[in-house]
Amino acid sequence: MTRRPRPFDQQGLDRLRRLCDLAAADVELTTDARVILNHLAQPWDHTPSAEELATLSRIPAARTPAALAELDAHGYLAQLRAIARDCRFNGVRGVSMVSGSPPLASGWRR
């Protein structure tokens, strides 16, 4: 499990910070979902698996899929995808895990 910083434009970083701030203020989100979002909003060099997210966030692996589903239901994963897509269109590599498919029951599609 390695994480190497990717070039990310300042606008993309600002959007990620605002998204995390918005999630922190969202009273409908569980703490698990907020913690997972903070880890997802990092410049990954690969798509983190549900197990990696559980390890990094120190959330039991059994609760990680529920937190991902909650983030998806509230639109946070779609916003992460949009940020990554916009950064890629601007010639900057973004958050790799949000550029593909939504989370599956067994984890993230690579």
C-alpha cells in the first residue's frame, strides 16, 4: 500500500478541502463516512481497496462498505469523481480512485 503524491492543481486541492469541510459539517453523515472521505480525498497512485481504507481509517472492515454506500447516497463520491475528471481535463492527474466506476459490494473496481 503505497501513496505517492500526484501533481494536482491548486483549484483541485481547494475543491477537495471544501468537500471535506462540507462533509465535516454534514450532520447526516456518520463519523465513519467522514473519516473514509478524508482518506479518499488524497492523491492516490492506485484505487484503494475497501480493506486499505479500513486499515488507514482504523474503521472495522465490516463497516467500510456501509460508509462508502453512505457517501455515494449523499453524492460525495460523485463530487470526488467530478473533481478528478476536471483535473484530468486540465492536464493534471487527479484522484485515481474516483475516476472509474462507483464502489461495488466487494470493494472498488480497479
